[in-house]
Amino acid sequence: MNKMLSCEFNIDTGNVELRYADGGMISIDCTEVEKEVAMSINARFELDWLVYNAPLDYAKLVLCGDLEGYLKQVASPYGGIGWES
């Protein structure tokens, strides 16, 4: 895989964009992702936080298919630290 040059949220398009040294780009449509996986306000809030504060972590979760599992852990009413699932 080529070296990643940047990963950032483009507020104009609503996409997380990953740019690579060979000129390649991956663009993740955050609105579509949210429609598919964010079934609660807590999940939407968590996705928004990731997009603005940790876009690379967001992209990794989406591309690896781990986003739903992540949201189950952190966005459920009882999913925080100190709670048993």
C-alpha cells in the first residue's frame, strides 16, 4: 500500500478524505455511513466526534468494517467505562 499523505474531514463535502503518495484518494461519505449504522442519537454524536477530532480513526473503523462494533461499545446507554455489556 502507498504512503498516506493526509486524512482529514472535508466540511464542504461531508467526506473524510484519505490522500496517498501515488495520487490516489479514498473519500468516505459520512452522511451515508451515518444512515447505515447510527441508529441512536448517542451513535450519531460519537460519529460526529470522531469525524471532527479523529478522522483517521473514523476512516480505519469504516474501512475495516469495525464501526458497528465500536458504536455498540461506546454509544449504548450502558456502554461506557465501568459498565458491563
